[in-house]
Amino acid sequence: MQFKYNPKGVCSGEMIFEIEGDIIKKLQIIGGCPGNTVGVSKLVVGRKIDEVIEMLKGIPCGMRGTSCPDQVARALEQYKLNN
């Protein structure tokens, strides 16, 4: 199933997930810092949703109070609420 999320408070503009059951099959992050977003995208593939939420939730970027990794966790929380 494809799930799209528009992150808030960060440089990236959209996150597109491919999820099967509770496993992340693919993540594409549009915009943001390529080294960060490509790295995060590769690290979450094959992992369970809850594992990724626990690993990434609360990571800050400077004084923003959030980050692209934190927004991945928030996106997955939203996905869980709606599915």
C-alpha cells in the first residue's frame, strides 16, 4: 500500500511510503538534505513500523523541534491511526 505524508517544520516536502502489512518496503523522501534523506530511506526498508517509530521519534534538527527522521516516525504514527 502506498502512503503519502507531507512533513511539517523540515526541508523535505513529501514522504512516499510503500508498506506491506507492518513492514516498510520503500521510502522516498522528496526534498531535504540528500545525505540524510537517502540514508534514512535506506535504513528503514525491511523494518517493522513500530521499530522505526521507536528508533526515529524525537530526533531534533537544530532548534526546529523536529527533523526528517522524526517526521518519518510521525508519518508512520499517522499511518497506523488510519489503517
